[in-house]
Amino acid sequence: MTETVRCARCGAPLGKDDVAMTRKMINRGTDTFFCVPCLADHFELTEEVLREKIREFKAMGCTLFS
Ligand SMILES: [Zn+2]
């Protein structure tokens, strides 16, 4: 059974990238997750910047994104 993970702020259902990015940006051990738009807002970045970082982390082979 897979539990749907939702953004702690806006309630949006989260994908693997959102979860991985929350771990990367906040804390690897966190059990509170945020969607990319809410993470961007929290860190005062644009969503595009975070999406670009996700691409970079994947290209680097970051294990959080595998
Ligand atoms: Zn959100």
C-alpha cells in the first residue's frame, strides 16, 4: 500500500522529485514534505530555479533522486 505524500503547506500530492527536493533543501531525515512551488516560495527562489537544480542533481547522480 502506497500512502500519498502531500505538501505540508498547500496539500498538493507530491511526486518523487518534490520529496527528494525537500530532503535536499531542508533535511534528509524530514518527514514533512513540500511541493516544488512551496519550496521555491520558502527559499525565495523561483520554481524554474528549483526545477533546474533538480535536473542538475539528477545529472550528478544524486542518490536522493534515483
Ligand atoms: Zn505546496
